[in-house]
Amino acid sequence: MGRFLLILLMLGAGGTGAYYASIGRLPWTSVAPEEAEVSALKEELRLIRQQWKQAGRAGALGVDTSSVTDGPLTKLERLEKSLAEVIPRLKTSEARNQAVQLRRDLASFKSEMR
């Protein structure tokens, strides 16, 4: 019985450690509203990247993509504006770090687009 409890405890600790390593926080802690806002902007960038790749695939097939590429470009400009508005309001260091990383990802993506 003691070995079973020890194994169960070790599995729980291992699962918690794996969750912390992948997410960066413990499972029972909540996300700050600022971090959630930055995460929403990250998700928006992911969707813009996906739309841009789809437009690139369509262009490779010889399809006119002028109407398809306008959407991601407009959303990208809106995302940049939103990020510029959000950064000064961030109070937690974690949210600021995420926003700075998002700004780098955004600049990297814009350079890839050219």
C-alpha cells in the first residue's frame, strides 16, 4: 500500500512538473487578466500567420490572391495598433515580457512577409 501511494505521489509530481515546464505556471494558479489579453493577441497573430500561409498556397497554384492577402494585412495593422495600446497599461512583469516577445514575433513575421 505504501509503494502504491509513493508511486501515485511521484506520478502527480511528475505531471505537475511537466505542466509547469510546458505552460510556465502551476495548474492551480489563475492567469492574470493582462496575461490573458496578451495571449489573445498572440492567438490573433497565429491566425494571421495561418491566413497568410493559405494565401501563399493559393498564389503558388496561380490563383489571384490580392483579395485574400488584404485581410491578413489589415488584421496585422490592427494587431500592431492594439499591441501598442496594451503595452503601456501592463503592470506585471510576466505580461510585459510576453508583450515584448509578441512584438518581436510580429516584427519577425513582417520581415518574412517581404
